Amino acid sequence: MTANEDFLAHEVLRSRIAQLLINEAIREKTFRVPVHLAMGHEAIAVAVANVRAPRDQVLLSHRNIHYQLAFGASLKSLYDEYALLPSGLAGGQLGSMNLSNPAAGILYTSSVLGNNLPVAAGVALAEQSKDSDAVTFVVTGDGAMEEGSFYETLLMLRSQNSRCIILVENNEWSLATQISERRCPIDVASITKGFDIAYLRLRGNDVPRYVDALQALRQEVLDRRYPAVVEVDLKSLGDWRMPNPDFPDGKYINYHAGLAPEASLSDWPTLRDDEWDPVHVLLESKNAAALRAWAPSAIAKMRSELA
Ligand SMILES: Cc1ncc(C[n+]2csc(CCOP(=O)(O)OP(=O)(O)O)c2C)c(N)n1
């Protein structure tokens, strides 16, 4: 394992532990705003933070805690922000769904679904006019992709040959509906082909592999001067089954926001034992034993941050 791979693994773990501690605080009704946890989304956020060049800007959506953490926000600064305290990351002014952090490269975050896409097109155009070699990253979801702004943004980015990467975090769900329940499938690869926009699909939560793929794509976007879409298959962890007489195994409840009632923090903070959990994937790494040994002390240290 290289030093960078080791760093990436610790970042994934730090993000998961921080989110499980935030989940505990949600359980205790500490916060004054709804928080959308992103457990299961850590790998892509850690990879983007690692690939980003200093001038690159990132624009986020309602579910953004994984990027805040990957871009260096402390657990305490997020905890205080969600409690709307002056000591919060944005002085308690932005809460969760609109939390930006321009000093760290998170230029803009919007709770209005699909809104960050045209804003990103504007940001990318502004960078182009300065002849900079910056790439703009914008994060969206499979639900937000249903907004007209997604398609308008593709048109605008390709027409202007803007250096922008749209990341679609495809968790298959939008609030309480699955893609198959609410719409026809959208073949993003074909749509991007129609616009002659680069397309990359990621799955498996292997952060070093994500970093390599994103680095190559970022370079392609700069060299060829055109946009790209990355579709990332992932699962938002924290789902649970509610007892219900009509469902022998309980009714499936997708995790969307707020408390993940059955998620709790243990010495090795996995939530499922397969490739859909980025923390489980770390067990495949050469450093797995050392990571397992490190986790309890990290948990204790982060818990003490909040004491
Ligand atoms: C313009 C607008 N319409 C509706 C909403 C309500 N809303 C918030 S999150 C969400 C679902 C988003 O789904 P997706 O983009 O897949 O992200 P996920 O929450 O699954 O991560 C909706 C409909 C909103 N915030 N803004």
C-alpha cells in the first residue's frame, strides 16, 4: 500500500466515523436543521478531494457532508454548524443543505434540486474566460438528473466546450421512490454520446482506482477542452425495515435524511459486508489489520472533540 493509498483509507474511515457520531447527535435531537448523511458515498468524495487541483471549484447539493469532511472540515465545525452556532463551519448561517466552504474549494451548495448544475456551467465559463486550467466539479443525483437543468447544462457545457465534470451519485433512490417506480431508465452513456461529452462509470468503492480514473478524466477534460459526466453507482447506507403486518420481513425504508435508526458506531464502523460499503472494501487492502487497529483510537479521539 502506498502512502497515498494509506491516506485515502484513513480519510474514508474518518468520514464514516464522523457521520456515525453526527447520527448519534441526530438521535439526541441536537441539531436545528435536517442533515442528509452520506454513508456509502465516502469513496467518491475522498477521491474527488484527492484529484482536485487548487484552482478547481466544487459545487454541491443537499447531501454534501461527505465532501465537507473530505475537503477538510472538522467534525466539530460541522456539528456546530448543524446546531446553528457561531462556531460552526459557516458561522451557523448555512446549516446543512446549503453549506458551502469557498476557502476549501466548495464554492456553492444548493438545496434546490438541479440548481447547482447551471451555476456550475457559469463558474466553468468564468474560469474559461480567465484562460485558467481549472476544472469545475458539480455533484448531482439520479433524482436531480430528472430536472430539465441537467440537460440544459449538458447543452451549455458542450456548446461552450467548458471544462466541467458532472458527478452523478446514483443511489437509485429519490426520497421514498426507486428509479424503477418513478420513471424510465436513463442511459447516461447514450445521452453523453449524443452530446459528444466524455462519460465514465464507477462502481465498487475502491478509492485508489477512483483516483486514477478521475485523474485521467480530469486531464482529458483539460486537453480536449470539453465536459464529462461521471456516473457513480452507490448505495446510501442507513436503510432499515419497519415492522408492518403486510410485509413478513418488515417494510423496507430507504435512508434519505435525518436519523439512520439502526446505524451505530462499533470499533470497525461497517454498515454492510459487501462492496457497497466503502469501509468494508478497506478490508481488501494490504493495510486492513492496521486500519482495524487504528479505528477505535480514532473513534475515541473524534468523540472527545465533541465533549
Ligand atoms: C426543485 C426541488 N424540487 C424538489 C426538492 C425536494 N427534494 C429534496 S432531495 C430530493 C430527492 C433527490 O434525489 P437524488 O438527486 O437522487 O438525491 P438523493 O437524495 O437520493 O441523494 C427531492 C425531490 C428540492 N429540494 N428542490
